[in-house]
Amino acid sequence: MNYSRQREVILDTLERNAIHPTAEKLMEVIKEENPDSNIGIATVYRNLRKLADAGIIKRIEGLEDAEHFDHNTHTHYHFICNKCKKVFDIDEDIADGIIEKTTQKTGFAITDYDIVFKGICKNCID
């Protein structure tokens, strides 16, 4: 992937705002931090998709009608709060061996996966 100053700004902003944002939310943050920036929403979408396709960031689908993006590409799961809509990371050790067990039981060759838990976060329960 070729270097792009705009891509660098987008990736840097995503890494500093680890809130699993949508492209629109990331665009808001970029404009707040760089009011003179000429980066448009189409550029943000295009670069986020390129970064996700290259495995540099992770695309989270299944939350609302929009894709969310995560700078953390290490294996982990997500919890989505039905109330506040925040996305939280969950360490993979919570379900040790789930891929191996699934492969053994089904015979499937799993090449990728994304596990998402949904419910009410502890902040919204209180």
C-alpha cells in the first residue's frame, strides 16, 4: 500500500480514539483536530476500507447500519451495548480454544472470525 498523508492522518486519529468509530464519527474527530484539513468523507471511507482489506485495522460489521473500525488487530472479541451503543474489547482468553473446538466438531477450516456479544454494559446497568 502506497504512503498517503491523508491515510496517515486517518490511521493516527483512529489509533488515538480507540472508540470503534464509524467513518462519520472519525471524520468529526479529524475535523475537530484539524479544522484546515481537506480530507472528505469519501476519502475517509476509501482509506478505512483499504486499511481493513490490508489487515492494518479491523472492520466491525453488524452494529447498527454502519461499519465500525478498530485499530486493534490482535485477536479479540467485542461487546456492543444495546443501550449506549458503545463497543468494548473483550480478551480472547474468555473463550479459550473456541476455534479449535469448532473445527474439531464441524470439520470446517476456519480462516477468519468475529465474535460479537450484545447486551447492556456495566455502565448502563447502574
